Amino acid sequence: MIDYRSDNTGRAAPEILEALVRANAGTALGYGADEWTARLQDRFSEVFETRVRVSPVATGTAANALSLAAIAPSCGLVFCSEAAHINTSEANAAGFFGGGLKLVSVAGSHARIGVEALRDTLAGFPPGALHRGQPAAVSLTQASDLGAVYPLAEIRAIAEIAKARGLKLHMDGARFANALARLGCSPAEMSWRSGVDILSFGATKNGGALCDAIVVFAPELADGLAVQLRRAGQVWSKMRFASAQLAAYVADGLWLRLAQASNAAATRIAAGIAGLPGLRLVAPVEANELFLETSSAVMDGLEQDGFQFYRRSPTLARFVCRFDVTESEADALVAALKRHCAAPARAAE
Amino acid sequence: MIDYRSDNTGRAAPEILEALVRANAGTALGYGADEWTARLQDRFSEVFETRVRVSPVATGTAANALSLAAIAPSCGLVFCSEAAHINTSEANAAGFFGGGLKLVSVAGSHARIGVEALRDTLAGFPPGALHRGQPAAVSLTQASDLGAVYPLAEIRAIAEIAKARGLKLHMDGARFANALARLGCSPAEMSWRSGVDILSFGATKNGGALCDAIVVFAPELADGLAVQLRRAGQVWSKMRFASAQLAAYVADGLWLRLAQASNAAATRIAAGIAGLPGLRLVAPVEANELFLETSSAVMDGLEQDGFQFYRRSPTLARFVCRFDVTESEADALVAALKRHCAAPARAAE
Amino acid sequence: MIDYRSDNTGRAAPEILEALVRANAGTALGYGADEWTARLQDRFSEVFETRVRVSPVATGTAANALSLAAIAPSCGLVFCSEAAHINTSEANAAGFFGGGLKLVSVAGSHARIGVEALRDTLAGFPPGALHRGQPAAVSLTQASDLGAVYPLAEIRAIAEIAKARGLKLHMDGARFANALARLGCSPAEMSWRSGVDILSFGATKNGGALCDAIVVFAPELADGLAVQLRRAGQVWSKMRFASAQLAAYVADGLWLRLAQASNAAATRIAAGIAGLPGLRLVAPVEANELFLETSSAVMDGLEQDGFQFYRRSPTLARFVCRFDVTESEADALVAALKRHCAAPARAAE
Amino acid sequence: MIDYRSDNTGRAAPEILEALVRANAGTALGYGADEWTARLQDRFSEVFETRVRVSPVATGTAANALSLAAIAPSCGLVFCSEAAHINTSEANAAGFFGGGLKLVSVAGSHARIGVEALRDTLAGFPPGALHRGQPAAVSLTQASDLGAVYPLAEIRAIAEIAKARGLKLHMDGARFANALARLGCSPAEMSWRSGVDILSFGATKNGGALCDAIVVFAPELADGLAVQLRRAGQVWSKMRFASAQLAAYVADGLWLRLAQASNAAATRIAAGIAGLPGLRLVAPVEANELFLETSSAVMDGLEQDGFQFYRRSPTLARFVCRFDVTESEADALVAALKRHCAAPARAAE
């Protein structure tokens, strides 16, 4: 069995669990008033080259919903891709934590918001229209839910449009490290220097274990968020065990090495299957995910070979590379795809 | 320095972190569809002698607020002690997750609900009064927020009153194990056999690390709660790391041994200071907490000696015993209290 | 000036205000415990040929949002037309009152839900998917937000699909009377006999003054709704003044006469402009609204003539007929449109 | 039958309904963009001697809950009397509209907040405590729910304490006119000049029909509130019919004459029963309500005589004077009370 179902089916990086275990010494004040959490503030501020407030949370859903609630009032509208995780997969969490805030889809390619599409959509919500929800924020998913990555110029163009209307900019960085590894830029460039106000900082999908984080770049948001987190049941009393994980995650470039590994595996597979008949990548492979349009017969064949992956539809398969997918596992998938695509097409399904 | 500030300032039991580390093998489906979480259902069902649904959550606040939201509609009233953690220390979480549900205090001794007081309070909310919130549930804290424990007969009497009005019964068991160790009864007796419908099952304060749990005894609540948990950002994608902690917590009686240790330390201290002038325990010491009425001078003296604890008011100090407080640490506190209480009273404060 | 801006810019029918004034005699219990409100229950039960619970509310937004909150949990999904008033014009009210419930658009013609489109959309939300909101209800707008009317067979087909998935059916009847007058069927046939569980019963747009209503056909919803209404600030203490209006509205067929009048005016205009070059009705005129695609030049001309209407876009104008639009006012609009459409096209805008 | 059950069982003042009927001429833009509503802004700004924003709403519950939601975040605490209507009689509306905001009772006499008690209570909520809800506002009920009136000096003292902690001040003025008539001061003095930021302006209990209002003195709150009102279903599309009522209510001193009349009736009754054995007023009669401690036998006797009133408990009766209670009706109650109190006490109850 080779598991391409998700990056959250994978193991945690051992360094992260070792740090968690090391934190189990002595006593420490609860609810984030400990030294690990204090050092985490410093560490992330270095990583992002500006003073940030970083708050560990249990899940990406919590990071997203609480971030959006922090930047949009309950009558607010948040503009995002139709395919955004916040819109499709978080069971109304944004609406719930946001007291009714509403997501509005914006068109674009490969699960990204299009710059012109955002401009057009916003034009349909002129200021002062009390009958509608009030435009409040834009949320970008980097990398996108189809494995594509916004170039910096696009983030900046989107930020500019947002700011011109007084909207805040959220980034869902469940795969922030994968996008960063792809672009080769600095964390600062991909976030606040490009206009991001608040970031859902993912770790779990990239070798983390039990926490993600919210990183706040707009200082005026930080105190209000702190109370919201407490009320949301997202402030561990033994916070040191969460902060230690996140500190280890960004220590010595671990997070980037992990992301480079899963990205490289995806790229290797994409290269290996280029030009195969009966296969089509529905989005560029820019992070650690491949979305393949192919036949059910091919999917059946892969499953019989022992590959695990998700069928998004009868003709769309998703493969996600974990940080610890090996080259031989990647090559095995390529070989299997070649074999099944070469097979004579069976009777119509 | 000897730390009596809280049981959440303490370490995790090594067995729990070892189990977490052991879970880091192979791949596993996300969001609780893994084997660790499946086995946890079986394990807790054995522990409670009935089929339960157990859902790991990040914090006790999440466990409480989501439990209450599961049993009370948003126009509901939940009856609890004035001193209950849900009422004093969770930043409106119950009201938030419950869409506006409201807590109503009920009098009683030592941060417990009194049986007669509950009856009287409920009489003030006759059925059919649409102008008020609607009585929906009772929440007991076991052990209480002053370290006292409800005997089984009281839980049953409260449950009977609640059920007669169609109310559900929640137990905030942040210190469930401490109460259990005190009463020497079975987990079943202290919960569903006494009428509890849903339980906030605490582990963090008793040697846990990063999770508590909700245990559902009323099966009709379980499916709805599952969606609420997802939406609340309380369902880890790598759930196995949480489930493994909880499984280790209840394995081989670990949880009870930990609770017995912290209870014993508290009892030892209470016995040691019995009869000391200038000291008064404001509640019986039935779990791992001591609430001492004494002078600021005594508190100052203790702090100078290196004892850490909370001043709840100028004349009320709280001492909490962790599972790993040693006998000599307990004896040191007794000795210091004896020393300071024997000191000639200083000038009036 | 002839006002085609909206049916809510119009007067109230004098009979309704007279009834309100007549209710100002003697004393009466508050919050709906009065005789006017009791009689209203009987009257609406006759009108709908079944025992209903009718609750006057201040606005259609309140009727819609509270109806949806009564049939969908806060993690629920409500399927509606993209153009539905609940989706475009009520400032997140459904999400707010529903604690985060989410609207999902379903394709269809003329701001209606398509039967096949609903089936297809629902197929994308298979049961048991906890990551998404949970399908809970379908909301139809009758007449639609483009002035079209669902035939009974379509309502029934939609209800059948909904019920097969366990979903409730809401009807936004802001223009219920207009649709009823069009179809010539009974109120029962257009509502509960076709599967509607709860109805936003509009009066304001059709000659009412200060109230609409919620009509509940599913008795199990009624008691819960009563508390929600109270909490929503929608239960007048002097309810008799609201109930008297609604009773007068349905007395002696007044509501149908008013709707027939506004429908007839719209039909007269539509007939008068049939075939005019440079004009296109974007939806069939089946109630009291006309949506005309035409040039800005034509719109400018009409405004200079003193006609008031809404420009939905540079090429789309909306005209709404009030119950008291006269035939000569209708003919004046026809004549003006003929005049402007016949004019030689001016230079490009 | 003479009805002392409530002031909301009473008629509307004819002037108010006449104004409503007069507004039924011509067409007018919806949702408050009409001339009546514009003039209402001017009129109330004159009445309050400062530029205010006045928003008609359907009920006092809506006025209170939306006012509180406008000044307190969802993690906020609002300090009020235990007996405040918002706490006892509005079915969790404040918590609901406020997304979980919580009411905290403050002791005091006659359903008022005590100045010292407020200071003491606030001291228990030191700044920066994230575990608790965050102090956000104080709510005063003027006249109080026991018919007492805050003198200006007390309002100012409370405002001063509130402002020193950065809290906003709300006044529940369901009986604002009665308190005003009692104090003989200006509306400005009893509101913004004494520190009130936002006012629930009651009309219904004092001769109004179908609306109360929110009056905003703190301009920064007004725009946000406007969207909240729309979303709350509290913005009538035919707003002119509401605005006309409120304009008539304050025209030519009508509101004060109505309040003087009901206050005078209450005062007359209080004077008439002074010193009667077996009767005790539990609060000073400073507005239009009397709360009488007496025996069940006396209450039974009054009911047999045809008096209607509420039994708050077996020994507490509430009598409310409507604006149109006549002197002879007041004297009849006095006479009946004298008769029943003189009667030989029957067997113990």
C-alpha cells in the first residue's frame, strides 16, 4: 500500500515530537504564559522579519474561522475561491465563528481568485448598500486547493484591490510552506510585505502533529483575537506542548526541508507522467498535490495495485505527497500510471 | 520554588507522551477515521461499562461549551453553580457556542449546586413562559471549583429534579478522576448511572498534555455533536495523536493513580495544618485543591519561602496539588504554614 | 412622476389601516395573548384549509431568517436560487439568525430553482460528509425575484426531491398573493399540499403596512419558533395592531384583489410593449414585476419623462407595479417605451 | 373590569394612529429613505438638543438587544440589575444578538444598580483577564423594573465609573417618558448629558402602537447599527408608517402628557393607600407602577371585584397604570384595597 490520500494521513516529523517531549520538564504557567510560548513569539518574529503575534491552535479550521472572525464583522462578506477549503470543507465554521458572516465566491483559475474577477465581483457590491452583507475581507489559499501557487505579483494585485475598498486580507496557509518552497521567496514577502493582515499558518499537513497557528501582522487585531481564542476553546492550558511543536517546526529550516521533499515528489510524478495519453493534470503541479483527470478504469487499476488516493469524481483523482514519500514510491506511481494508461481501453463504463 | 499554582502548570505523565510518540508510525486516515480513535471508543466503552462516543478535544473549555450547546437550544437556560468554571472562567464560551444560551446560578455549598436550591430556582421558571429563556440543562462540576466532591446521592437527586423537568444533565469533569478517586466508585456510577447525559472528561489537569474529551452517554446527541466539533475546529486531522494520549491515560489505571497521588498530597497538607490558628479551609479538601483563608502576611511569607500559589483575594489563597507533588514538598508547605501562622501577627493591613 | 420603483414604495390599502384603528378599543393582553391574534389563527387556518400557526412579524427579512432558523440547524445548508432575496438582499440575516447556517445556490431559470439542478446539486452533498455543512432545507421564492412563478408541479417536484433527503421546504412568499392570483389555485395547494413546511407570508408589498407573517404548517416547529420570535424582538406587546392588519388583509378576498390589480397592470404593460425593438423581457411577466433589457438611452428618456424605476445594471431596468397603479399609468409607460424605442439610436454610450 | 395588568394592554393614543393614517399618501422610498424618517431625525435631534440617529424598531426587546450588541463585543460583559428586563424577560435576546455576550448582575435597591455595588462588582473584573468575558457596558433601566427612578446624580455617578473603565452606557428607556415626567428634567439631561451612549426609547408602553426606537448619541455607533438593524429584520420597507408614529408621539409634548397621566394615577393610588395595614409598597412609586406586598386574600378579593393585575408571587402584586386610567378607576382601586385590608384576616395561608 502506498498512501497518497492526504498529507494529513502522514506521520509527524520526529524532530517535532522530540521537542514536545523535551518540553515536559518542570512547571510552567498555563494558557500561554509560559517560556516556550514567549520564545515562540520571538522565533516567529524573526522568521517573518517583523513583530508578529503567533497563537497556536488545534486545527486549520480553527485558524481560518477565527482569523476571518477577527477581520470581518458578523454582517461581513469574505471573498474567496469557490473551491476554497473555508467554503467547501469546514462545515460552516467561518459563518459560525463569524456570527453569520458570509463567503462570496470569486472566479479564477485552479482554485485561485482571479485579479480581474475580484475587481468585477467587488463592483457588484457598491459601498453603502445596507441590504447586502458588507464587504470586509478577502481570503487567499496559498497553495490553492488544486495545488497551484499564487505568484507574489498576484497576491499584491489582490491586496491592492482589497485595500482600496478597505478590506482586510487573510491567507489560508494550510500549505504555506509548500508555496514558500515553490516560490523561493521569504515568509515576509509571501505574507505581510504583500499585504496579508492575518495568516492561518499550517503545520499539520507538512509534518506537524497537533497544532497549526494564527499569525497576526496587523497589531490592532491581536488583543481581540486573544479573547476570541480563549472563548473558542483553542487556548491549551499546557500550551508549552503546542508552542514547542511549532518552534521545532520552523527551527533550522525543518519546515522548508519537509515542504521541499513533498513538492519534489509531486514534481517528480508530474514529470514522469507528462504526455501520457488518457491523463490530464487539471492544475499545474506547484506544491505537493496532483489532480488527475483519468478514467475509472485507470483508478481501479491503481487501487488494485495498492495505491491509496481520493476519487473526487468518477474522472478526477487526487494524489497528495507526504513529506516522507520516497523517490521509489513516486516512481512506483508513475510506473503504474504508465501501465494502466497504456492498457487498451475497456468497455465503456 | 514549589509550584502550587495549578494542576495545569504541571508536567504530563511520561506514559502519555510515550503513547503519543508510538502513534507516529505508518499512515492513518484523518479526522478520527483512524484505528487509534476506533480503539479509543472501545476502551472508553469498557471503562464506562456502556457504549459511549468519546471525542477528543483540545481543551476543557471546548468540552464544556460544546457539550452544553449539544444539550441546550440557543434560547436555553443552563443551571450551574455561581462559581462554576463555565460561569467564571471561560470567556462566554457557553453563550457563544450555544448561540446565546444563558447560565443561571444556583446556590449551594462549596461551589456545588444545592439540591433544594435547584428545586427552588427551577420553580421560578415555570414551563411555558416564553418571555424567559427556556430551562434546558443542569451542569455539575465534579470535583467542584472549590475542591469539594458531590456524593453519588446528591448527583442522583439533582438528576431526578432535572429529568422531572425534561432537562439534560452535564458534568464538567475537569477533575473527574480526582472525584472518582475520592468516592471510590466506578466511572459508570459517577456518570450515566447517576443520570449524566454528557461529560466533559478532563485529562490535562491530571497528567494529560494536549487533550481532554467529551463523552456522550445519550446516543441521540452523538451525531449532531460530531458536526459541531468539526465546525468548532476541534477535530484534528491527525487525530491519532490525541486518541493515543487518552487511551494511555486510562490504560492500566494510570488516571486513577495520578489522581490518587494529587489527592493524597492535598489530604496530607490538610491534615498537617488542621487546627492551626489563623488558617481556615473554606471548603472540605476532597480532591487535589486547598482554599485557605489566611492573612496577607502569611501569604507574603509563603511567597518569600518560594511557594507559588494563587491569591484569589487578599485573604484567600488557592493551592493545587499536581500528580507529581512529592510528600516532602507537601510537608514543606505544612511546615511553612505552621511557621508563618505561629509568627506574631504584624500590624494590621 | 409615476413610481415603478417597488411595491414597497406604495400606500397601504385603506381597509388595512381602518382595521388597525378599529383595534384601538379596550384593553387586551400583550404579546399575542389577545383576541385579535386568536381570531387570526382561526382565520388563517380557514384560508389554508388546515390548522396553521400564524405569527405576525415586522418584516419579510425576519420572516425568512426566522423560518430558516426554525428548519435548519446552525451547521445546516439551505438550497436556494442565486438570485433569491435571502441570498442577495438581507444582509446575512439567514446566517445570523441561523447561527452560521449557509445558503447554497442552485441553478435555474428566472431566479427559480431548477428541478434537475437541485437534484444535481444535492448529489454533490452526499449524506454523512461531516466536513461540509449538512443539507437541511430548500427555500423557494414564489413569485421569484425576477417576477416568474413556479407552477404547482414544479413545487411538488422540488418538494419530493427535498423530502427524499429529509430536507424541509421553505417558501419565501413576499409576493405569495401575486403568485396565487397568477396560478388561480388555493393557498393550500400552493403551500402545504405541495410540500411547503413553513411560509414567509408577505403582505407589505401587496398593500400591507407594518407586518408580514410566518405561517407554520409543520406543527412540531411552532413552539420552538414562538420562543425564537420572542427573543428576536419580533413579538409586539400590542400585537393586536399587527393581527388586525393581517386579518383585514385576507378578509373578503382583499389580498387577492390587490394582487390581481398589480398583476394586471404588469401584464398590460408587457402586452403593450410586446415586439418592440430594443427591448427584451428577461423573464416572463407572471406577477407584478417587469425586468427589461434595454439601452441606457431608453432609461434616460423614461426618467426624463418622470418615470421612477430601478436600474439593476446599465442595461437592465426593473419596473414593479403597485396595487394602485392605474390603467392610464400603465398605458403611459407603454407609450413612453414605444416612443423611446422608436427614437433613432443615439451615439454610442 | 379595570385593567392594571400592564401598560402594554392599553390603547394607543389616538394622535399616534391618526398620524400613521395620514402617512398613507403618495409613494415613498422604502427602508427608511423616506421623508417621514428624515424628518424624524430632525425632530428627535431637537428633542435631545444634539444630533442623534433614531431608528424605529418593532419592540423594546429589539431595541435593547441591538443596542447592547452595538456597544459590546460577543465576548463582552454587560452589567445590569438582576431584575432588569433584559435579564429576566427577553428570552436571551441580548446573548443572542450579541453573539454570546453575557449579563452580569449588580446589586442595588428597587431594581436599580447601586453606585458602590457597581464599583465593587467591576473591581472583580480586573483588566486583562482573558479567562473571563470582557467588561464592555453598563445598562440602566429608567424607570426601573420596580417603578423607581434614578436621579440624575446617580446616572452620572454610574456613567463616571463606567467611562473610567472604558465601558459604554446603555439606558433601557422602556418607560423613559415616565421617568422624565417624574424628574422634570430635559431628555438631554437624562441621557447623553449624563453619559448615556445609546438609548432604548420606549413608546409602546406609553400610548404607542407598533414601534419603539433606538436613539444613538455616540455617532461612531450609528453606521454599524444600521446594518445590524437591517439584518435583524427590524427595518420596515414601509418605514414611514413607523416614523410617523414616533413623530406624533413626541409632537407637542404628547409623550410627556401621557406619562404624566399614568404617573399621576399611580401617585394617586399610592397616596390613597398610604398607611393601610397589611399592605407594603416594595419600591417607591416614582413612575406608573406599584408593587404591593400583601396577602393572597387581598389579591383574591381584588380579583373578585374585577381588578386585573399580575401576581408576581403569592405575596407580591403588580399594578401598572395606563395613560388612560381615570381618576375614578384609581379611586376604585384605593377603595377596594381599603375594604380588603380592613377585612378580618382569614385563616393562615
